[in-house]
Amino acid sequence: MSARRSFFDGAGSFDEMRCPSRGFSGSTVRILNPSTGLWSIYWMHSSRGVLELPPVVGRFTGGVGTFYADDTDEGRPVRCRFLWSAVTADSCRWEQAFSTDGERTWETNWVMEFRRTR
């Protein structure tokens, strides 16, 4: 289950997803920097209760949004990549991948397919 709201005339958005079977909720805040054309996506996890840093930062080119950040996974440093693709008025695909070798290879570890219901 997910809820979404736009603000700043579309230059920002907020969504919340609930995962009852996993016992948590998550939210993202997305904001466009009009000077650079870059989007920043910030994550919040209900069990931690903080705006997590750093955001993933990137842009849409050729219909695909690519966003990066340095992060950690189970204590090891990773490069994180989000890809938004197959974007239509009613659907899109999101995936997260980690690289531990300087972006030479990527391990996709989470994929979500979104569909608008009316």
C-alpha cells in the first residue's frame, strides 16, 4: 500500500509505503534543485525515525532516472544506485542495486513495479 502527494508545482513529492508483513513503513521525499536539474531522494524508515542521509541524487535522461549515493550495507561501504524506468502515466519500475567494486558491477537487491489504481 502506498500514498503519494506532490508539492512545489511538481518539483517535489512525498510517498509512504506500508509493509505490514515485514512490520515497518517507509517514506521518501523527493525534491528538484532548479539550479542543477538534479533530484534528491531522501528515505525514512519507521523503525529508525530519522531522515536518512545521504540522499540518492540524479536525473531523468531518455526516460530513465538514475540516482546514486555512497552508503553502507551490513557495515560495508557500498555505492547505491536507484533506477526508475518504464515510466508511464499509470505505471513505473524502480530498482535498487549495490556496487562494492567502484561501479564495475552491480547487484540488484530490490525491485518494485508500481501501478496506479483508480
